[in-house]
Amino acid sequence: MNTVANLDLTRFMGDWHVLADIETPFDRNAVEPLETYKLAPGGVVETTYSYREGSPEGPLRERNLKAFISAESPAIWGMQIFWPVKAEYRVVYLDAAYQTTIIGRTKRDFVWVMARTPAIDPETFATLMKTVQTLGYDLSQLRIHEPMRSLQAQAAEAIINRNDR
């Protein structure tokens, strides 16, 4: 699975809202997930994964992780879920403005579609989903998070209403 050719780590740092993903054993009840990256010395990315548990009103949960940047490419990280395990984490898509990204794994067991904002326009989201599919993922395994799910439903309804005219 190829990664992006040139990743400016400094520019990539910050907040990334998870719009869609394949859930892991650690985030099954995650609602409104957010990943925050901070570049630390020694090729380490301090990562905070925060979410509401079970519902938008649920308690705020946080996991603090560390990612180790590969010498091979800044777009390949070893995400340390717990010591000593480092899970593969590959930046496989990133738009030129650093506003949307897809993180994948060569096993194609997990994927994260993220954006700088909690939602993006449905057309851009659909293009990202096509990219995920092209990477070899089964789209039926993805969960789409709010508010993206609501926007998709509204867009579909608008198309249906337009076609009924």
C-alpha cells in the first residue's frame, strides 16, 4: 500500500476529526472521535485520541498514544497502542491543502478517513470513500460518524427529491 510521496509532518500535526473508520477493539463505542497529533523530539508523534462514549452526551474519553516515525518515510508510523506493540499506520491519501486524509494499513483491517472539520461536503466524502474502496477495503465494514452520516442522508434525500420533479 503506497503512502503519500511528500508528507510535511509539521503541517500534518493538529486536530483530525474521524469521519469514517473500521472500528478497532479499543474504540467500539466511540462517538465524535478526534485524533490530535503533536510532533515531539526524536521522531515521535504524541497522539491523543478523544471521543464521547456511546452518544454525543456520553462521557469524554481520551487515550494517549505515541507514534514512531519510520526512517523509510514520514508517512509511515508505528502507532504504539500499548507497549511494546506498534501498529502500522500509513498516510495513504492527503489532499494538497492538508484538509482531508486517509490512514490505512497493508492488512486492510483498519482505515480512518479524517478531516480538519467534523464534516465535509458529501461529494468530497464520496470521493474519499471511492479512494478507500480502490485501496482494497470493503466499504460495508466502515462506520460513518456524525455529523457526516446526517449530511450524507440529507444529500441522498435532496437527490431523490430532485429526481422526483
